[in-house]
Amino acid sequence: MKEDVSMARDRSNAEAEDQLLTSPYTGAGLAVTHYDATLEVSGQTFTMYLARRTMGNHGQMNVKEPGRRLCLDSGTLTPVLKKLENAGPVKKQRSSSNERRVTVELTREGKETSEALQSTLTAQWLAPGAVRNSNSCLRETYPNSWKNSMIPERELLAANAHLSV
């Protein structure tokens, strides 16, 4: 009997750990999937969008800063910045006083298109049904944690109900 309780506790702990480890991954996957179609039309990946958004929010910065803020290593960040620079929305510049210092920032075109893209993506994310679809996926993936969710689906839907696209 004592062994059954111990095994049940271990199973429960393993389920909780699984939910804790996979929930952020699943949530991120839902966001990326939701944005993918729009980003594909604009010729960008989700990583490119995040790098542009970071530069748009913080202005000119050291070339390593977007990677630090997004937890991207240089092997991931360098090709992203190179594609953005070649496409035009990002300008990379070496310091005249110190050749080792390189900064990146959005160009005027980059700022304008980033703002337009951000508006489109925000409208999509807040569109009626977007939260319902994401919640359904999470609820199916984590049925036990959904019951104890801090924000019940009806509250999320109610907060979303007044929005229209």
C-alpha cells in the first residue's frame, strides 16, 4: 500500500515536471504557428521578426545586443541580421573610432514596415477565435493543468470578445 502511494506520487511529480518543462515550448510553438503565415508573406521568419522588434523597441544597439535580449547565440543571430541588412530594414555600421564596435538599427523603411507588421500581427493575435484556438490546443495537451489554470478560458474569451478585425 505504501509503495502504491509512493509510485502515484512519483507519477504525479513526473506529470507536473512534464507540464512545467513543455508548457513554455508549446506556448511558443502556438505563437510561432499563429504568426507564420503573415511572416511568410513578408519574407521573414519568426526569429527575424523578433530581432526587428527588439531593435524597434530599443533603437541603435551593439550588434550582440539583440542576441543577448532574445537568448540567441551568434551562430543564429549573425545570419538573421545579415538577411535583414541585405533586405533593407536593418543597417549595420562600424564605429569610425573603433572598428571592432559594430551597431545595428532599423532603417526608416525598417521602422515603417515593422510598425505595420506589428499592427497586423497584434490584430491577428487579438482576433475573435485566436485565443479560443490556442486555448483548445493547450487544453487538449494539458487537460489536468487546464482545470487549475489561473485564467479560465471563459475569462480569456470575455476579455477578447470586444475586439473585431
